[in-house]
Amino acid sequence: MKHFLKSILSIGIIIIPFSLSAQNAPVINATVSGKVIDARTKEQLIGATVTIKGTTNGSTTDQSGEFKLLTGQKLPFAVVVSFVGYQTKEVIINDNNAEIQLEEGANQLADVVITSRRRQESAQDVPIPISIVSGTRAEDAGAFNVNRLKELVPTVQLYASNARNTTLNIRGLGSTYGLTNDGIDPGVGFYVDGVYYARPAATALDFIDIEQVEVLRGPQGTLFGKNTTAGAFNITTRAAGFVPSGTFELSYGNYGFIQAKGSLTGPLSKKLAARVSFTGTQRNGTFYNVHTQLPINDINNIGVRGQLLYTPSDNVKITLIADVSDQKPNGYGWPVAGVVPTKRAAYRQFNAIIADLNYTIPYKSAFERIVDLDTPSKADNQLGGVSLNADIKLGGGTLTSTTAWRYWQWTPLNDRDYLGIPVFTISAGNSVHDQWSQEIRYSGRVSSRLSGVVGLFGLWQDLKSDPVQTEEAGSAQWRFAQSSTSALWKTPGLFDNFGIRTTNRIRSTGLAVFAQADWSITDRIHILPGIRYNYDKKIANYKRETYGGLQTTDPALIALKNGVYSNQAFDTDVSEGNFSGQLTLQYRANNAINAFGTYSLSYKPVGVNIGGLPTANGQVLLDLARVKPEFVTHVEFGIKTKPSPRSVLNVVFHNTEIKDYQTQVQTPEPGVNRGYLANAEKVRVVGVEVDGNIRVANFLTLNGAFAYTDGKYVTFKNAPVPLEETGGEQAFKDISGGALPGISKWSGSVGGELTARGKLISLKGNYFFGLDGFYRSSFSSSPSPSQYLNIDGYTLVNGRVGFRASNGISIFLWGRNLLNTNYYEQLLAAPGSAGHYAGIVGDPRTYGVTLRYTF
């Protein structure tokens, strides 16, 4: 199926451009042309957008300021005209050769339209904390994936040691911090064109032809198919259109950075339009592996997306989308960032261990950007799928059906010990994932006072090893595993090529019905109740078998081997059903003030452990396979304001309490590979967020977002000890009152862009200079608070300067991390709890040039 999908997409890339040029002119009832000019200077405006109101049919003005609309509609009709730096204007066109005059927009800030509530509306009008990043802004800022987008939205946190081990959180909540366990669902929904992406690895791939990213903060389970207890990313791509247009972009930068993007759309017939988009990114590694004498941690991404839009009538729109994204980096490998003294005996301390093995780490600091890894690094990450969406206007609303199939294939090879000696020689958690989803919802107006959304959602997932997952130890493992002074540990070949082969599988079913109403008690007061019923079931199969090492019948040697790896198998299933809901009160004092308060109760689905379980008296503790659902109580109050026509200022207070918080527990027990999941009794996150933007004048826009977030374990009495307490009398401790990992108390972003009209050679347009800054304070990088695994706060500065011509050509220079700040994104304790930990180091200063053409 995957090869078939690739073939279809490849054929589409070749055929569609030729089809666009080969099509005969569509049959039309009216051809409307006109001109767009500056109301004051009467100068023609080149590149202005003219769109027929309520449709996707539009055009842009050419170098004479003229536009032409091919439409089946009869005159008169309304068009919406917009141009950068001018006030958007709605005009009724009664005849051909219309002249439309636009006023400069110095006193007006452009409105932002969102679709998160399943209808088009102003972001300032909805009673939801939401951050919007347009595709153009993301592209100009170099935010070509979610990891870079977080620098524009300070309430988003993303941590990734590789694509699989990705944590995407909003306000510090969503997924477990650290290594990914496949048995739980993310708390942050990730949607692209209405399709839910179940695997967090999707966040690692490049955006393809993005129109807009909406980041909703807080629970959204009564609006979206999949339950989202912490928030949601609602991403829309640029749609296929009946007016031929396209965008092509090429970037080149240091470290051999090359990025190419392209998109082309147009009609195939009167009722059928197509769009094909691609992106490719390459960059050399920013680290050097002294063991292989080769660069590492490079970028090698490619993606393609094809769309067909069919409009059999004005009331029906059907969209078919297929996409494939492929990522094949030489990575990810990380350096040792430090060593922690543990409570183990002196001979079990990290420095004593590597001294006995005659090994020295060949660098003093992780910021030297050197690694010493004896296992080749591989992180092949491929995602793709097909979706069919139908929007049918019925009565006062729209009936929507979204059917989708997606797959994920993960083929890694990691050096888990972060050292140039054979401790763990193979770590390959090969996985393949298939998901099928179906959402049916109706969104619309029931009466003049009542509107809302009601929907059904089903998600079926099959995640399994592909075909087997492998962990293997090497000849140096004996010294790291050594837990006594017995000479048996030195037995030649005892752990050489000793490992486990694991087959596992999780089959998941998630079903839901959800609804949310918007009741206008008065023109100013709205009540928005929402309700959801969710049912989740997971069936898990797990089998792990040892192989290799010294073949012996000596019970003492067998016991030593079983202390590193052991056999285990179990089959189990878990299920849970629950009701959740929310109530929002909205008060719109006037067009400039929108206040709201929300109280919600929601559940994160039940989980199942699939990485091995602890044992007692030789028996697997199956009771620990089930991870209880999180019960989320959320309260927030917000006010969205427009202090003036050219400014926006929003403030939100939020408080979230979670009972049975799902968290990752590391344990040295050999029956558990990479730790297991458990529930903390209660956590709480409270905070305040402020965001706003202002157009100071027609040539200057400024924006900012700031967040205070305090996250704590209210009660967690049986938590694992931090790394420095490993080997003590207790394997668990009470960390109640301790900080949740990954949350900075203070974070913020500020930015601005200055523009000036001018000419570049003979091209008319605007010069621009943009600067963005991002700051976050220190945060814990350990699930149990540690005095060593804390990351210092840091500031990043990004900038761009260039020229946007009116004919669609743009050229600009850009730079990221302009101050060349050294900073960690995450710290990871190495397996075995010997005391050393790795550092995931942020990118150094990068810079380059981009050339873009849009028509």
C-alpha cells in the first residue's frame, strides 16, 4: 500500500503541472475584470488579492494592477479585496472593468480568521485562548516544523531526543516527559486538515504548504474528534483552487543548508481543481563523531502532498488529500553533558567504571559539539496517508465527514550509552503503525440564538514491532552492570552480543460522541455548554526473548545474565468509558471587549504498559499493565480586547488539576525495558498568559506573548528517586511539592517587522526588517526533581531582512540564534543509572538566503 501511494503521488507530480497547462478554458457564465489602485496616489497595486465573497475563487492583480475573475456566478456579486499595508475592503461589482480603491491601513489591524470551532470566525471573538501563526509568518521565521514553531508560541513545549521520543506539551501538559511509551495517548491533539495524527513523530517532519497553525490552549474535547485534555494544534494547508497560482522557494545557508519548496494549483475542469506541493530540506550535521570521523545529526527530509477539490454544486465540496513525508537523518546522537555522583558503592560510580575500562571521554563540554559513539546512528521516520473530506451545506449549517488512513514507519539505531565503548551496542525499536479514523459532525445555526457542533468520532490503531525490536549489550556491559565484587563478572564473553528480541503489539479503539452549543441569551451574553462520551480499549501483546552471550549452565552466571536481560511475555487488555464536559460563559461588552470563563472536566484515555513490567516472585505484575485515565479539572478566565483599531491585547488565567497523572517511571529492574508507566496521585499547573500585537504605523508591526506557568506534583508519594539518589536505601521517594519537568516559570516571545516602500533594481515593492526574540527561564529536566538535571534559562534571537516585490518575488537574508547561544533543550539520564547523562544541544547560529516567487 505504501509503495502504491508513493507511485500515485509521483505520477501526480509529473502529470498535474502538464494538466494545468493542457486544460481548455473552463466554461463560465461571466468574466469580470477590473483594477485595484491606491485611493490617495491612484497608483496601481500589484499583487492585491481579489476573492469572490464566500468562495475560494479569486485572483491577484498583475503588473498593471488589473485582475480577472472567471466565475459561474452572475453579476452583481461581492468581492473581498486585500493587500499588505491596506485596509481590506468588501465591494459589490455590478459590471465589468471595475475600479477598486484601497485605503492605507495605518489605523487598522488585520483580523485573523480561524476554523477551530468548525466555522469561520474572528480569533478575537471566540472564548478560547488561542495563538495563530500564519503559514507566511512561519516560513519567514524559518519555522518549518513544530520544534521551531515553539519559539513563536511560548506556551508550547516540545522535547525530542529523536522523532519517536517526542514530547509535545501545552502549558507543560500533554505527554510524559522523556522516553516515549507507546501505551498512552498524547494529551495535545495534532490535526492537519481535520485529520488526527496519532503519532508524536509527526511533529518532526517539515510543514508542507501550510496556510495557518492554530494553537488552542486547554481542554478541547467537545470540539474535536479525539479527546484533547491539554490543547490542540489545528493546522490547515493551502487548499486547491480554480484560479491557477503557485509558489516556489529556494533557501541556502551555512552547514550546507538547502531547502526547496513548491506548490502549484489550478483547474482540471469546471468542477475539479488540483494542488500539488512538495518540500525538501537538507543540512549537514552540527556535531562531529570522533569515532567514525563523520558529521552527525544532519537533516534529510522530503515530503509531498497532493489534493483534489471537487465541487459538484455550490453546496457540496469534496477534498481528497494524499501525502508522504520521509526523514532519513544520520542521527540522533548526543554527547555526555555531565556526571552525577550517586549513592552506589565507589566502584559503581561512573568515573571508576570508565577508568577500569581504560576509556576517557574525548571532550570536556557538550557545547564542543563532539560525540564519541561506536554504534551507527539511524532515525528513519516516514509518515503518510490518504483522507477524504466532504462538506455539505444542509439547512443553516454544514455536515462534514472526514475519513482517513495514515501510517507511520520507524527504523532507528541508537547508541543508548552515549559512549565510544561497547556498553549497549544495538538499540533498534523498529515499529510500524496504522490508523483509521472517521469523524462525522454537523456545525451550524439552529435558530437566531442557538448554534453549535455535534459529532461522532472513531479511531482505530494498530502499532507493532517491525518485525522485531532489538536491544544488545557489548563487551563493556559487565562493568556497568557489576553489582558485587564477585570475580564472576569478569568471565570472558559473558555479556558479549547478549541481547533481547521483542515482539509487541497494541490494538486500540477509541469511540466518542461530542457536542457543544453556543446559546446567545442576549447579544452580549453567551453560554456555551459542551459534553462528550469517550470509550477506549487497548489490547496488548508482549514477548521478549534473550539471545547471545556466554552459553553456560552455571546457575551463578545465568543469574548475572538475567540481571541484565530476561525473558518475559504477557497478554492483557484495558478499557474505560467516561463522560466529560465543559461550561463557558462569554460576555461581549462591546466590539472591543470579549470576556469569558470556562470550567471543564475531561479524561485522558486509559493506558497500557508495553515496555515490560516489574515482577514479584518470578511472576509478572499484570496489575501494573493498566494505567488509569487522567482526570482533568480545568478552570480559566480570559479577556480579549482591542484597545484601538490597530491593536489587540489578551490576558488569560488558568488552573488545571490532574488526578492520576500519567508519568514515566524508570526502574533498574531487568524485567522493565526503558521504564514503565504509572500514575502520580495529583498534579497542578497554574499560570497567566498575556499576548498582543499592534500596528504602530503602516510601516511597523509589533507582537508579543508572555507566560507565567507554575507546575507541581501536589501528591506523588511513590515516585522514582532522582539520578543522584540511585543506589540508596529507597528506590522510591515522596516528591510531593516538587516541580513538574519541562516547565519554565517564565517564558515569552517578542517580535516586530519594519517595512518601507522602495525599488530593487526595477521592481516595486517593500523592504522589510524583522526581528524575533524568545526567552524561557530555567526548568527541570528530570521526572523526579534533581539538583543536577536542571536546564538554565536562555534567550534566542532570530532575524530577517529583505525585499518583497509587488510582482510576487521575495528575497531575504535570515539568521537564527544570532547570538550563538549555547543551550540545552533536554537532559537525559543514561540507561543503567551509572551517573552520566546526555545533553540535547540546541542548534548553533545558522544563516542563509531565501528566494521566493508567488504568482
